[in-house]
Amino acid sequence: MLAYRTTTTISEVGVLQLEKLPFPVGSIVEIIVLANEATDSSQEHRLLRDSIVKYESPTEPVDQDDWTVMTVQESHSKSNRS
């Protein structure tokens, strides 16, 4: 199977146009559309990827005082987004 890769931008009305493809006119082709990671907003959760330098006791339970601090910070972050 011959593969061809290109990038393009979807128009404001949601149309994707491909030009000058290296296939004969009338060829049946399979189209797979993948979002570019650089522009995919669902990639926000990857901001911290590879940012952990070292785990300290990753399997140990979290101290109650530390847990309280974490949940208060999370609640504060969520209320600021509203």
C-alpha cells in the first residue's frame, strides 16, 4: 500500500481539501485524519510529561496533612476557572 503524508488546515466551514495527490485519477484511497499534537487542545494534560525528575516513596500512603493541602489547592484551582 502506497502512503502519502501531508498537512493542511481545515477551513472555517469544516472542509478539508487535498490537492496534487500522487495517485492516478480515479484511484480509491483510504483517508485517516489525525489532529496535529501542537494544535490539539486535548493535549493539555500532557503539559507535565517528562517533568518528574525523581519519585520519593511512590507507593507510600500520603500523609493526611499533605492530602488536605492538595485537595484545598485543587478546589481553589477549580473555583478560579469558573
